[in-house]
Amino acid sequence: MLVWVVYDIVENKIRKKVSDSCKNIGLYRVQKSVFLGELNANKRDSLALQCEELIDADVDSVYIFPMDEQSFKQVKLIGQAFNKDLVSDEVITMFF
């Protein structure tokens, strides 16, 4: 299942740890605080637990959105959509 991870984290050190967790589990960066990729339910839940342990729930937020292929095909990109320097060719291929 495709999964989007979107976060808003105050502390740089914590933000980096969440970013590393997303990369380590196999997600691809789409924007500075947005990741996308295929995760099974176990990996998705594992990432959620890792993020929960890392963040300060009083000031930070992490959203993990599962998305099916049909819904993904309906995603609309407006403007630059993402920073191509941050994104792998695999993510670009998913959109185009």
C-alpha cells in the first residue's frame, strides 16, 4: 500500500531522526517534510511507533496517510509539486 508521511516538527534533531526513520524503512522524500512509498501494514505501524517515540506530541505532528493505487492516480500536482533535487527518479516515475 502507498503511504504518505507528512510532518511538522519543531526541533531539527528530532526532525532529522524522523526523516532518517522514513528513509530507513524505504520511503522516498517528495518534499522536505513529505515522504512517499510502499509499506505493508507492519512497516507502517512500526514507523508510527518510532515517530511516536521520537516526537514531542505537545508541539510536533506526524501524519501517516495510507493510499490505494486508484486514489494515487487521481493526485493532482500543481506548480512545481516537489523539489526535484530532493526526489529520487523512482518518485518522479510514480507521478509521470
